[in-house]
Amino acid sequence: MNVVCIGAGYVGSVTGTAFAAIGHQTTIIDIDQKKIERMNRGESPIYEPGMEQFLPALIGRNLFVTSSYDAVAEAQVVFIAVGTPSQEDGTADLRYIKLAAEHIGRALSKERFTVIVNKSTVPVGTSELVASLVEEASGLVADKDFTVVSNPEFLREGYALEDVFFPDRIVVGTVQPQGLQVMRELYHNLIERVGYDQLSELFPFSYHPQMPKATYFETDAKSAELIKYAANAFLAVKISYINEMARLCEVLGGNVRDIAEGMGLDTRIGKKFLQVSSGWSGSCFPKDTAELLATSQKYGSEMTVVKAAIESNERMHLHVVEKVVRKLQSLNGKRIGILGLTFKPDTDDARKTQASYIIQKLVELGASVRVHDPQGMAMFQSLNSHLKVTYCREPLETGTRSDAVILLTHWQEYQELDWEAMYPVMRRPYVLDTRNYLESARLTALGFCYEGLGLSTIS
Ligand code: NAD
């Protein structure tokens, strides 16, 4: 099929690459010239394991990247994968969606039926909004000359290629017959894994033909739009829940790691998303929970569970700061090292991470802060230019004459760090591990004062 993908970001670049890999003629369109140039050189516009293998194999063959919307006229399917950031009131900012819809409308062919697919995370009713904007710009009629389908994306950064090639579910929101038919055809090769044997050497993960197949789930557009928000908010609630459990353990005793494991053994609950942390963050959960809450309030049906999860999450960020204060007392003149600026490992995405909130508080309390991240420093710095911190090339440098080192992101590199070398450079050997990720017994044996979260059981 002939496919266009608007947006070469974390979702668009990976989705476009995957559709090209399974045999569709694919054009990715973006307004960012730097991303276009990078991709045309065969380089990934984002840090995502595996992209550097796929792009050189596809670029110029059946994957093209450009700023021109001309390819829309030839396309059977046009994905919209542009950003939908939060506005002040929490609702999603649809300006990029609207612009993309207008451009699509102007470029759309009158000769063929086109399926426009919302892959971006968008509020209920956005399919109708896009349809009306495309009608206005093209003079064509929705559901006669073109249709708009909702097909939310569930990929995880760091595992994006695995999630796109092996999704657990594909949600397609439309009741329009041509839309349904084109979407089934589009996803056929992906569900049936046509050509995967040849692709497998490019996968950054091991491929077994017996891996379970994706469930292809059809529903109406509004339900599909809401499924994405409902799923993300539910996961946020789950993390907030285990984080509150960790705080309770610190008061009552108990080990949150064992509690999470014991809970997760119940298949109704499951093990995932019960990992303690300084709180959920990143480019999706904060904006998606904010949008769901703001819209539910606007329409008089407040999602109080989501509201509580958001409040609990802010409390968790603060809890980390309070733990450091309890240990070091006044932070005036104290030096603190931070390991990890991204919301999770294996990504360079440093948008809206808990690190910025926690560092801001530490700086306000008088600490000087030294930070390191294997991939996220450049983005963090450009988004947080107001934060006066020292960026360290090597993780060990965060410990230089520091009174504390706080691990915020569980990059493997930090577990493998030469902690023996870290010990003598620190002024006070206090390590706060907000992911309960480091080898606590080893660190304690080296002489560190090690603290995790919710690990208060006294043996
Ligand atoms: P992003 O900011 O990384 O990428 C968006 C891209 O769209 C940018 O490269 C931007 O230049 C481009 N763009 C903006 N307006 C454009 C226009 N008019 N024409 C062409 N290109 C345009 O965003 P992202 O992280 O890829 O997220 C995209 C959407 O997918 C969001 O709604 C997000 O919530 C959703 N989503 C993201 C993830 C994730 O892990 N990042 C996962 C699932 C869903």
C-alpha cells in the first residue's frame, strides 16, 4: 500500500519505518528540517534501539522522508503522528493536529478514497474535528471521498520497534466500511508476520515465530480515542498505588519489593507497573492524565481516581526531596549528584521528567546539583535552561565532593558503575536509589549509606 506518516518523532519515525519494512511504500513528512536530513542520511531522529539498523536498509528504497505534503495525493493511508502537548488547563493542545489536517486537506486527491488515521493521542471527538477541517480545506466530503479513523499507539520508548512489530493489540476505531477494509489490509502483513524471517536480523530483540499474535480490535472512533487515555491513566494509577505503598512501608515497616512481588503473583493484578520510583513522568502520562481529568471535569464527570493519582504522584516527587533533607538537613552549601534525567532508560526523551521537578526543589533549598544521563542530557538541558546545574560527562563525576547521589533512572550503566571508585570521591557516601535497583548489599559493604524507597523492614 501507499502510506504517508505525518510526524517524524518518537511515534511517527518508528511507525513509518515499520510500515516500510513490512512492504508498504512509505513517506514520512515533518516540518523539522534537521530530522528530515538525519533520516535521509540513514540516521535515527531519536535515540531508539534498532532504528540505526533499519533506516539505512530502507531509506530511498521504500521509505522517503520530506517536508512536502505532495505524497498525500497518492496515499491510501495517511497517519497523523504529531505531538499533542498539554495546555495550561491540562487539556491537549491540538494546534499541530489542526495544522496537519489542513495541510492534508489541501494535498488530498479527489481521484482516490483516502483513509486518514489519527495515531496521535487525542481527546474524544478529534476524529470528527479532523474530518471537518479536511472537508473545509479540500472541498471533499467525509465518509464519501475520505474517512478519518482512530488508531491509537501504545508503543513504549526504548522498546518501540518491538512494540510496533509485535504489538499486543491493534485498536482501530471506525464504523465506516472502507475505513475498516483498508485498515485490515494495512495491518495484514504485520499481524501475519509476512517477511519477518528476513527482517529478524534487523530486530534489536530476539524473534520467535511462536510469539503470540496481536489482537486486532475494532470499535467506534470515540471508544478508540478513550481507550488510549483510559489505559495510560490506569497505568499511572497503578504506579501511584505502589509508590504510596512504599511510603506506607517507610512508616509501618515492610518491604515494598516483596509486596509488589506478592501482589503481582495474582494474575488479576499482574507484575508489571509495580516498580517503585520517584513518580511517573515523561512525555505521555502527565499530559494524558491531565487531559482526561480536565475533560472529565469540564463535562461534569470528574475522574476522581485519576485526580488522586496525579496528587499522589506529586507527593512522591516531594517525598524524595524530603528524604534527602531528613538525611542532610539544611541543603545550603550541599552538593548533590543525580544519575538519570530521562523518565526511563533506553531513551533520550527528557520531556516532563521527574528529574526537572526534583532538581528544581533541591536547587531552591540551596543545593548545588551535578547531573548525568547516558542519552538525555542534551534534551534535558535545552528544555530546562532555567536550571543551574553542572552537566557531567561521566557518571562518576556526579559524586565529586557530593553529599548525596540520587539514582532517578535505572540505566544499566548505573548498576555497572564502578561504585568502589565513587566512594572515595564523595564528601558523604549517601546513595538514595529511587528505583531499588542498585545492589544494596554491595554498596553497604563498600561503606555507602544506602537507602531505597519503601525498604524499611529491619532484619
Ligand atoms: P514528537 O514531538 O516526538 O513528534 C512529533 C513530530 O511531529 C515532530 O517531529 C514535529 O516536528 C512534527 N510535526 C508537528 N507538526 C507537524 C506538521 N504540521 N506537519 C508535519 N510534522 C509536524 O511526538 P511523539 O512523542 O512522537 O508523540 C506523537 C503523538 O503520539 C502524541 O500524541 C503522543 O501522545 C502519542 N504517543 C507517544 C508515545 C511516546 O512514547 N512518545 C507513545 C504513544 C503515543
